[in-house]
Amino acid sequence: MTAILLDTHAWVWSLAGDERLSQPALAAIMAADTVLVSPITFFEIGQKVRLGKWPEMEPFVGQLAQLLGEQGGSVAGFDPAVCVAAGLMAWAHRDPFDRLLAATAMHYNLPLVSADTVFDGIVTRVW
């Protein structure tokens, strides 16, 4: 059984059929038995919509959980161990969303589908 975790942009691009989603990333999503999205992804999208940084997501923000379900995806576990690990991680990168995504991938031993090279050397990144 294979499982993967999607970075926020990778999930959104997969929803929209966006061509920025790389072929290896798309192949990993299609091949995975379980596709997970972190709860922090929902917060990140909501915050960016509120701040006007992601206006194209505004029509969808109220139905994100439903869209994930329709896609066959699931929400990754989000517990105190993941949060503490994100806070304690010896990683200079300060973005809390990225830290929580990395900690989730590490905690559940999942590859992370992301275009963001900041994760290289921290988790297994698929792109």
C-alpha cells in the first residue's frame, strides 16, 4: 500500500488539472493507494484567500473537504506529536505551513509531492 502527502499547491493544482503539476507528481498521485492532505493545508488556503493572495480559490474555500473527498483523498492525522516535531525540527526554514507539512511527512514516513525544493534533504520529495 502506497501513500503520499500533497503540498498545498500540489493539491490545488491536482484539483484544477493545472499543467504546473509535473508528470512525475501526477503519476505518483495516480499510483498512490492513499492520497493525503494535511489539515494545515485547509488553514493555509483559507488564510491566503482572506488576505487576497489566492483569489482564484475563493469560490472553493467553503467546499475544500468535499472536494478532497470527491477526489478520493483523505486528511492526514494532525496530532500533538506532529506539532511538537514541527516546532523542534532542526531546520532553518521558518514557514510554519512547510514545517508542519515536513513534520507530517516525517511522522507518517510519507513522500511529499511538492515543487518546493526547500524540502530537499528534509523529506523525500516527489516532483
